[in-house]
Amino acid sequence: GAGLTPFSRQADGRKVLRSSIREFLCSEAMFHLGIPTTRAGTCVTSDSKVIRDIFYDGNPKNERCTVVLRIASTFIRFGSFEIFKPTDEYTGRKGPSVNRNDIRIQMLDYVISTFYPEIQEAYSDNSIQRNAAFFKEITKRTARLVAEWQCVGFCHGVLNTDNMSIVGLTIDYGPFGFMDRYDPEHICNGSDNTGRYGYNKQPEICKWNLGKLAEALVPELPLDISELILEEEYDAEFERHYLQKMRKKLGLIQLELEEDSKLVSELLETMHLTGGDFTNIFCLLSSFSVASDPSELEDFLEKLTSQCASVEELKVAFKPQMDPRQLSMMLMLAQSNPQLFALFGTKANINKELERIEQFSKLQQLTAADLLSRNKRHWKEWLEKYRVRLQREVENLCDADAWSTDRVKVMNSNNPKYILRNYIAQNAIEAAENGDFSEVRNVLRLLENPFQEAEGFREVKEDAEEEGAAAAAAACAEETRSRLPYCSKPPLWASELCVT
């Protein structure tokens, strides 16, 4: 965010307060969630202004320039090795350092010797074996990293090769988002029109990026070796780590059964059908009792369904996005001129819009009581399966009470209560833009303890000289946004937030 450089292309190289606060808070949130990440050291703003068209809609506005100090062992990325790429036969484009294999060898030697010293030591006399061991390790680190993202509902937003760290960190926080209502196709980046970086695509796209890294390492690592490593290691490591983490999130601490994977997928399907809040549903499950009586089960179902989407929220989520005339034209074009249609849209997008219209039409007839009844039925079915699985945990145990205590402890240390929801970040940004940074500090304190109840939590006080201006700005912010507990489902207005 420091300004023009030889590499800032046509941009001015400036970063703004809005995106800086988001990056600062999220990188710290990820660190305290235990997810490998770059860190944020400082966030410094000024009175300088730049013009930004946030939504690319022709409505630019002035924003304050800000600099974020980012900290990591290295900022070398997968894309760093693509600067040596030869000319592409289709596009004619090539890397700026094409044919400089001497630099690539030097950079690869540096990465391995500095950040993977144990590999350097083990294979110092065989560069191919060394490079293969390095690629295997970054493959496994990347698989574990994206598994961690999936388990907290984190969506990166722009997973190109230049946003993938060569040491397996979460890097470059742009249009990220933590998922609220569970939707496997959730897209956090408003400018990702095709859903290339959607939540359910993240494991696949990270594997694709590793494939591009493999291509960039030829001839230092032959492609037949790296491709075999990728196929043998990536999916297996992702599935292993994902299921291991999900077992902890569900309190399955005694046994590892093959059918656990099905239990997890059925839970996510139930969340999807009921519009369940991803974070809060997992938090609630720690209070589910194996031996609860019917009245306790009914109380628990009430709590679960309170974290599901209301009719109003579903109407917003499934509101058609195309003008009916536009959709009709696209459908005719798809039939009459497929080649021309391909320039404007895809069949997948059209089908999704048709599904959205169908869902929206059904919602017009749905009452809140009908929705509640339907949601309770779905959750009751899954909870019965969950109860059976938990009972298998205690079948051969002498001390079921000790198991129950351990189960709750493990679940509470793996299911965050606080995440950086978009509406929380937006409240902090709006206050900061009005000169009050206390909300940023409040949110940061919560994110530093994501697994704990905020008992006794107090808002951070500004320095004495800032208090007057901060109070006025805070009063202004309070008028526009009603304060909710930081662990709440997002308010309805949050559905209008768009991050690009």
C-alpha cells in the first residue's frame, strides 16, 4: 500500500482503510484459529485520499490511504516460479524471465535450503530427489491448509497461483469471507461471476494451482514425477486431515469409523436444507446430550432451528438475479446460437438461475410455521444418527462422564464461537472511517480468543484525546447499525454486503 512501484502496472499502488482493516483483522483471526497464515503487524492510515469504484458500477468514492505491515517467513508464491514460463502457444504470452533457468535454480535452491532445511539435508547429493521431496511436502501442506479452511467455512476469494504461498500459508486477504448460512456453492467474491473460487471449489482449485507449480519446476523436477506425487498425495492428505478435524468438531474422540465421513456429509446436507449457520450449529452440538429425554430434545431442536435461515432470509438468498426478459433472451440464444451464447454466459449459470426462480416461487407459499416444522424434521433425523454414533463412543468405556467432559472440551476448542463475519467487519470499518477505531480493537480482542465466551468483555477505551471524536463517531455508527452479539447470525441487512 505504499504507492507506485515498477510493478504496480496501471494502478496507483495505494491500499485503502476498508480493505486494510479487513486484511488486518482476518489474518490475525486465522492465526488464533490455528490456521497457517501471514500475520498483520500494524495498520497505519492517513488523510491522503484515493478514488475507488468498489463495485465497478460507475459510482466511485474517495477513500483514505492506509498501509498494512504484513509479516511472514517469506512472500514467495507459486506464481513466483511462473515468471520463467515459456511462450504460450495459444495466447502468445510468456514469463518476464523466460529462459533464465539460472535464476529459477537459484530461487528453488533458496526456498528449499531456507524453508525446508530438513529436506535439503536429507537429499543434498541428489537434486531430483530433493525437489521431489519438496514438492511432496508443499502438496501435503496445501492440502491440510485448505482442509482447515473448509472446516471453519473460510473462503479465500481469489485462489490464483500468485495467492498461494510456497510454504503453505494463507496469503493475500482480498475479497475473503467466512460463510454464514451453509451453502456449498457459496461465493464470497462479488466479481467471481463463474464461481471458480467458490467454497466447494477450493480443494480442487488448490490442487490445480499445485499442478501449475509442477509445470513451472520443469526441468528441475520432471513432470511425470511431480504429477504422480500430486495424484497420490493431495486428495488423500486433504480427506485425512478434513475428516480428522471434523471428528474433533463433532466430538468423536474415541473411535475412527469409516462411516464418519457419511455422518459429516449428512450433517452438511442438513445444514444446507435448513439454511443452518455453519459456525453456530457446530457450537451448539457440544451441548447435545446422548441420553436426553424427549423434552430436552425438543429444547435442543428449538436452539438448532433458531440458527437456521428464516423465510425472509431465504427469499433474499434465492431472489432471481436476472431480469425475466434477459433470461428469456439467454435461453433462446442458447438454443439458436450456442457459440454466441458462450460469450455471454454458461449453461450452468442459466440452470442455477432457473433453480433460483423455482425456489423463490416455492418460498412465496411457505409460512414460518411450515419452515420450522420442516427444519425440525430434518434435524431430528440427523440427530438420531449422531446419537447412535456417540453411543458407540461410550459402549466399552468405564467412565462415561469423563468421556463426556473430554468430548465437550475437544469440541469447544475446535468450533470457534467468534469469526470475522462480514457484518462485524463492516461495522468496524464504518466506525473507523468516521474516526473511531475502538470497534476495530474490540473485534480484534474477540478474534484473539475465538473459542471462548466473552464473559466480562469490555469495549476498549480510546486514548483520552481521542474520546470526544470517537464518541461522536460511535454515536453516528450506532444509529445506522443496531448492535448484535458478535456471535449472532448476521442481520438481514448483511445480505446486501458485497465484497469484490
